[in-house]
Amino acid sequence: MTSEEIKLNVEKALDEIRPFLESDGGDISLISIEDDKLVRVQLQGACVGCSVNQMTLKSGVEMTIKKYVPQIEQVINVE
């Protein structure tokens, strides 16, 4: 997968999870993809102060991104 294909697939994954975040008053933005392995995102809105945002990041966002781009190793929230 090229870097451009990785970016497109990460965006597709975020589009899949975005409605769930928006239903709770939150959102997510892609900040960067490093070495085609590390994805940096920024949780926004209600997600910023949410007590379960790390669980959402790991079991929701990271899992969905890995479904689209299996070589991604980690997803990190940038505050």
C-alpha cells in the first residue's frame, strides 16, 4: 500500500467511526501518519474531556483503522 493509499484508507476508517463520535457531541481529525505505521489523531468536542476517550481511541478508532490498514501499529491522540 502506498502512503497515499494508507492516508485514504485511514480517512475511510475515520469516516466510519465519526457518526458514533458525533452522536455524543465529539469528532476526530487526522493529524499525521508517520512511517506508514503510526497515526496521530485529535479527538475534538465532547471527546476531549470524556473519561472513556482512551477506551474509544483503542477499541474504536484504532481497531477500525487497523481493519482498513493492517500495517498501522499504533494510534495516538494529540491534545
